Amino acid sequence: MTNDMPESPQPAPAPTRRIPYVIGAVLIGAAIGFTGVYGLGGLKRTASGDSACAPAVNLSKKIAPLAQGEVAALTMATAPLRLPDLTFDDADGKPKKLSDWRGRTVLVNLWATWCVPCRKEMPALDRLQTRLGGKDFEVVAINIDTRNPEKPKNFLKEAKLSRLGYFSDEKAKVFQDLKAIGRALGMPTSVLVDGQGCEIATIAGPAEWDSEDAVKLITAATATGS
């Protein structure tokens, strides 16, 4: 690691409705060169003046009562924020952008094989895609392993996670882009995005994405946001 690494942000206290905890995640690799720490529910808020994202904030307020139980750590959007047009590759190495999913509600998830909570979370994301994936919703799980591109593919194959599309960013730029707007403090990170590319909610850390709590919230977000 270099000496000019930015200091890891200190996570804010998690909501009182869930026992707070902080898990450190050290991002290793010359292409990354930074340290990430995540604390559930402790994301830094970055205001944005994009009025086109106001409906996403209204949607966030409407479904906020559903952020409970297994998804209680979600931080609901309180100010309009359009995500950067994240760029990454598909399974064939062809370039993809977040804007390719315009018109659909998307759960953007960043994961890596060296991240233990990420690996444990992947089966739930696969089951969520099986249950809700379709023309109105998709889980876009982006792998950010910076070495051995076959390793994450083999992990998904060995775990028999076949419903998730494979997307990757070997430079981990998607993490840096989300970190720059205060939406990525560590791994895993997930952002629920509306059809205009605007933030609905964000969670730093893992969640039981196939739980009834998660399914109810995402179903409501998809139905209301379509």
C-alpha cells in the first residue's frame, strides 16, 4: 500500500432498530490501493440537485416503512441523487453501462471473492434474481476482483449460482465511483436504483436479499417506480 492512501471513513452509528456493528474489510491489490470499512446503516449522505431524481426520493419515503427486519440497515434516499453511469464488462468481456438498464429497477451489488460477507451473500442474491428478475427488475452484481478473472466465475459455477448475470470490473472503478459520492465504504455494497438511474436506497454490508422483508420492499419499489 502507498503512503498517500486516504483514511478510511468512520462509519456512523447504525439505526437503533438493529444492533450496531462494524466490520473491517481491507481491499488488497495494486489496482485498488485503498482500505474500506463498512458499517451497516452508516453511509455518508451526499446531496444532489438533480430534480429528475425527486420521484426516487418520494418513492423512498413511501416504501421506508418496509425497511425492517432483514433489510432494516437500508439507508433510504433523502435527497435526489443520480448515480454515475457505472461502466463494467459482461461475461463476454463486452462493455456495459448502468444506463443500459434504464426503465428498470436495479439492485446494483459490488462483490469480490476475497470478501467473505460477499460470498455468503451471493446465494441470496441469486435466489432474489430467480424470484423477482424480469422485465421490471434485475440484480446487477458486479465483481471487482483485480486478479485471476477466472476465480469469480469458478466461484459462481461451483456454488451453482446460475441466475445472476456475470459482470466484472477488474480495475474496481465502480467502487471508486460510488465511493466518491459516499455510497461505498467497503464490501459488499448494494444500491437500489430506479429506472432513471436514481438512488432509492443503499446498504453498506450484506443482507438476506431473498427474505420476505427484502422481497416486499423491492416488489413495492418496482411496482411503484414502474
